[in-house]
Amino acid sequence: MAVDEAVQVTVGIDIGTTSVKAVAVDADGGVRARTRIPHAVNAPSPAVLEHDATAVWGTSVVEACDAVSAGNRVAGIGLAAMVPSLAAVDVDGKAISPGILYGDHRGHHPDGEFVGFLRSLEQAVPDAHAYWPAQGVASQALCGVAAIDAITAMTCLPVFGADGWDAQWCDPAKLPQLAMDSAPVGHREDIPVAAGTVDALAEQLVAGADSPGDVLVICGTTLITWAVCEGWPEAKGLWTIPHLQPGLSAIGGPSNAGGLFLERIRTLTGDPVAEPSHPDRLPLWVPYIRGERTPLHDPNLRAALVGLDVGHGPSDVLAAAYEAAGFVVRHHLEVASATPERIVAVGGGTHVERWMQALADATSLPVDVTAVPEGAARGAAWMARVTAGLEASDLADARRWARTGHRVEPRSEWAEACDRRYPQWRAACDQESEAAQ
């Protein structure tokens, strides 16, 4: 394929739970090429969540990068992935264990999830050359250097400290290199490669949720809610992180009530196209299909369908699932004491119109749906521009790439029904939580 010398692009790669996405993006944020490579998740029980780390974090990443690079003049490569994750690797950087993913039971450790993963792999593969997260394995596959950025390293606390990797937890030589600035960590042929980062940060870069009252909702396998606020608010069960805009922060966190839950209900119901019978005639889904992350932090919770009666059909059951995902966002905002004005929805789930409408109805907020669903990959492409010297190091400049595809307004009749149903949903969730104790 002939290379278009007139257009320079950067490549961004996102390692997700169920697929690897890659995009080639021009200077104006336009996507010139895209690919998606689906992959399997090993989850034989609710306690286990794994990837084939060699295939997913290595081979698929290289294939996706090469696919969108073909026919383009590539100036830089960036990558992002979910956190936390970890795999044992040999001296060549090849995985010799499964890649353990967030929420796996091996992360249930008093010192944190990453420590739990690390101790489990040290016991299972004590002779491993090193222990790398997805970003490290992918970086090694792309440029021969396993490296992660400071944001990814922060998710490894307390193994990562003020002075870098803390030797009291693990030999630093067994962990990936730390990239504390935007300099390339290596090259793929002659193309600079940026250090791997966190997918949620990459999403935030180009989402356009940059003002107090904005709520960034990442609709992927994991459902993530970030309410943009002034100052540094804190709430029990939620996380507060810095925002890229000065003086702002974001409060919220991840939930298992995203695609992980919705795909299962779509499969069970046959994904009916019919609309539900009436706004007031829905059952309630308690969406804890494999425990819950924020704000409950309880891996033992399970899903339940409450209030099902003989008059309900598959479309009612599926609509209740989408509504439950919207109620989870509403619950996060309630716990955070946020004053939301609009939702900015990003991620692969934005393709699902019923999910976006339920999100608007359940929260009574307008939903601005991103024009480009591969937000994390696109954010990684921006970081590649910084590493390639095409942009200043101020990541907040990435908001110029924000694109809204369309707005979804709440339907008054459905929003009113959701207001009546939400207290019942909260009571059902509390009851299931108490029963799990």
C-alpha cells in the first residue's frame, strides 16, 4: 500500500478487556484508519479474570499497530490499557503465566490489588524473569523495552513510591522501566514509542469533559463514572483523581455494571428489538454480576432480578438492565454529592442507542455521545504526538480533539418513572448487599 506522504499521523492502541483497538489519527484529530481485534477473556468462575497475555497484550497489539500504520506516515506510537493487570514473563519478555486482570480474586490483599497479583505470581512462577502489567508487555512487543508511565505506576501503590519502585516490595529489576516524562521509551523501526498509560486517562484527554458539572461516563466492559468538580471532594467508597484542567478534580470510579453485565443480559434475553411495554412496568436488576467495585468494594455480591412478574417479557428484562447501568451512574453521583449538568459518554457502548437513552432517562441528564468511540486509543495517539515532539507537554491541550456526535435528551415520561423506581432499586441493592454479608 502506498504511503500518503501529505498526511502525518500518530497511532494509538488501547488494550481493553474484550478487544484491542487501534487508530491512526491526523493532527486535527481525524481518524484515518482503525481496527479492532476481539479476544477471549478467561473467566471460568466469578473469582477469575484472565487474558492470554502473550496473545492479547503482545501479538494483538503488534497486529493492530501494523494494520493502522499501513499506508500512513506514522510519527509516533502510544498505547493504553486497563488497570491493574500483571503477568510473569521470561527473559525474552514473553508471558509465562496468564495475564491477571482487575477484579480477579488474587488481588484480594490487605496491601492492595497489585500487591495481591504480585505475590500470587511470585508464588506460582518464582523463577520468572520479571512481572509486567499489560502496558509493559505491549511496550516490549512494540519496541523491545518494557516501560510504563507514572500514572500507570501510581495504580501499583504501595509498590510504587515517591522514589520509584520500592525494593521492600519487589526487586525493581523485575518490574518495568518507569518513564517519568514524555521522552520515547524506544522505537519501532524509526518511530518513537511512548510509555504505556492508563486507559481512563487516555479517554479523559480527548473526551471534552472539562468543566465543573460535566460527568465523564466510560461505557466499556467496565462502567466508569467521573464527575468533574472544583477542589478535591472526597466520599466514602469513591476515588478522587486530578483533572487535567487546573483547579479541577474528578470523583467517581469503576463498576461491573457496564458491558460485562449488559452483554450477559443481552445474551440471556436474545437481545430483543421490541420496546418495553410501559415506563412503569419494568422489573429491577441488581447488577452485581461478579461483585462490585466502587462504591461498594465487595467481590462477593451477585446479580438478582427483582419484581419479575408474569406480564414481563424479554424486552422488559433487557430494558431493566440498561436502566440499572444508568442507576449505577446516578448512585455514584449521589454518593459524590455532585451537581451534574450533563454526561459525556465515551467508549464502545456508545454504539448502543438503548444504553445511551437509558443513561439519560435514569439520571435525568442530557448525554453528549462522543463522535469517536475509540477514546482511549485516540488519547494514546495524542500522547504519541507529545512524545514525537509534535505537541507541547501540556496534556490539557488534547481537548481540541474532543468531538460530540449527538446529544440524547431524557424522555420526560421515562425519567419520571425512573425517579419513582430509583429508591426501589437502591433498596433492592441494599437488601442483596446485606444478604451477601
